[in-house]
Amino acid sequence: MRRRTYLSLVGSAAAAGTAGCLGVLGGDDTPTVLPEPDHEYDASALPYPAWGERVPDATVPAALGDATVSTRETETPALYTFFYSHCQTVCPVLVSTLRNIQTHAANNGYADDIALRPVTFDPERDTADRLASYGERMHVDTDADNWTFLRPAGVDRAKAVVTDDFGVTFKRTHPEGMDQYMFSHAALTVLVNADGYVERTYRSKSPDEQQLIADLETVRQA
């Protein structure tokens, strides 16, 4: 899926909350478990995957190991988010949210029934070694089958997957007084069911962890 418009950068004026129905599917034909979310805007114009829409078709290498992940080939519900490891503000919150869901799953017996897939948009610096250390620092169980750091093969591929497919913008910046570049970027977490359809898109820099757990439970028990 190639989108004509993209999520605005963090801090811009845009609709918040979950995405809504695209107006194509509905009723008994809707391939979703969760009902259409309430919204007060034209969901058909949203730049990111919305309720009832197929997840974007992308194949991305796992950062740790030799596997690749095809987004439409899944046997369990999956949560995606988008980050870079040098981020000191939004990304640690997004990754920590997925980590807390991983811990909740391990403690409540459904670890094998979900997939957690954070996607880096900084493959130049987010090497396998870097993400292994980052996972350790974030207290992620990267050895668990349900966690996969995804690393697009190069800058152009990162833009194709993260921005063109998932509608999440990121822009390299060069803060004054810093030797390294950073990014301004949008924040998004996407819940996809086991059939490859979007159940929820959470447009938040600090997702409601309990809401994600509740939504995930409904979807995985369907």
C-alpha cells in the first residue's frame, strides 16, 4: 500500500486516538474482532492503516538472527511500533509498552499467542549488536519467540516500509551541540489480528497499556 499523505510529525495538530473505519467494510463482512472505534473525522483520509484494512504488505529482516518477517503471514495477533534506539523521549515509552505487554503475556500464559514487532527506521546505527544491547537495557526478552526487532535493509527501505507503507513520518535532525543526528517522528502502534487485518491503530506517544492488553485479549481469544 502506497499512501499519498503521511502522518504529521510529533507535535503537529492532527487527530489523536484510534483510527476508524475506511468505509469499505462493515457489518458481518468486517474481518475484525473489535468493533469500529468512535471517531469524529473522515477515517478514509487517514495516512496510516485503519480498522478493517489489511496490514501493509511488507517483508522485513529480523535484526537478531537470519529470519525475515512478512507482515501478512502471521498466525497470531501482532503489535507493531516504530522507533530508533538513540531516541531519548518517545521511543523508550513505545518500546517499554510492548515490553510490559511481553511481561504480562509471560506471567499470564499467552506468550506464544502474540507477536511483538518494533521496527527501527534508523538501520544505519541500529545494527544487530546495537539492538541486542538496547533490548537488554530496555529489559526485553529478545530470546523469546514473540519478540522481533525488525530492521529494514537500508535507509531507502526504511522509508518505504515505515513511511510509505505504514504512514509514519520521520525526519533526520541535527540538534545544536550534538555530534550525532536524531529524528523528529510520529508515534504509532498498530494491532493486527491473526488474519492480517488492522484492529486498532493507537496514535499516541504514550499508549494506554491496559487498553492495549484488553484489546489484545479480545482479539486473541476470538
